[in-house]
Amino acid sequence: MSLKSTVLLRFSVGLIVAVALLFIPAGSMRFWQGWAWLAAMFFPTSFFFRYLYKHDPQLLERRLKMKEKVVEQKIFQIAASLIFFPSFLLAGFDYRFGWSRTYLRPMPLWLTLFSLVLVVGSFCLIFWVMRVNRFASRTIQVEAGQTVVSTGPYHFIRHPMYSALGIFYIFTPLALGSSIALPCFALLIPVFIYRLLNEEKILRQELPGYAEYCRGTRFRLVPFLW
């Protein structure tokens, strides 16, 4: 299958799955927060795909690879999947049954809109990462010719991609109007920290200069915090 066909297939399947995860449990197509979140996610994603297909198809191919070789990373994939998909189902059921509105409080419109902006912002940060690091693969591996990147967001933190994902996971349930789903989404953060620490271990062993980069760039995810 050609790269273009693979991208179109992945994009289409991802959109169908996202719609199903949100709107089937919601029981209504009037779940406007779901539509707004889909737009905030898939318009930037389609732009990134088109950009990489035109300007850096090799990076796009790296982003499409999903098969991990390291046992710890395979464990991560399973754990992340067990949390990721139920979290969206919970947000959909929350819309149908009104758990957040009944037992907590209705999500303010300003917070929903602010969260949508940050969801888009997380994709912008991911795009910045990919612009400066063309070895930003989805899987953990060190490739021939790979070098340490210390410019752009890597100047401030060692794992800006994970920082962007953290923003995405924290503000997605708020963008969907679901306070109930927030703790479920937040469970993904320690799972990604597990992945991050294992990734650092591999990079220290296999990527020349990475240990020195870590000594010079102290913070992993949040500047001045960790």
C-alpha cells in the first residue's frame, strides 16, 4: 500500500472510531462539544499529514509505525489503550446521563472553549517538535544517522512531545464538557511517564551525546518543575 493510501486509511479509520466512541454512548448527535473537539483535533491532524507528506515523507512513515520492539513499550501500548478508549466512552455517557451536571456542576462555556484552544495548541506544539526533530518516531528506537536535538522546544525540556500529549489529555475531557472523565484521562499521564523514563534509558544507552544533553537540559516535561 502506498504512503498516501496508508495515511488516508489511518485518518478515515481514526475519524470513524472517534465518532463512534463519542456519539454512540452519548446517544445523540447534538453532543456539540464532541463535534467541536473533533474539529479541534482532526483539522490540525489533516494539516500535519499533508505537510509531512509533501515536505518530509520519511518522518510521516516513522509516525505511522506502531509496532514496538521493547517489552516495556509493548506494556505501555496495552496500558494506554485500556485507559484511552474507555475515557472517551465515559465522556459520551456523561453527556447522555448528565453525571457531571448532576453530581458536580455544569461545565462553564468559557472553560470548554478555553480547553478547545489548548487542544489545538497541543497539536501546534507537536508540529513544532516534528519540525525540529525529524526522528520523532511513534515507536522507541534509535536509527542510523540520528543525532541529539537540542533546539526549539528541546532547548527547554527533554520531552516536549509528551508535554503536548499531557496538555491534550488534561483538557480533552474539559473540552468535551465532562468533569467525570477528567480523572480517567489523567491516568494516561503516569502511563506516559513510564514510557518516557524507559525511552530515556534507551537513548542514554544507544544515542551518542544524549547523556550530555540530559545534564544540560534538566527538565523533562515542565520547565522549572520536572
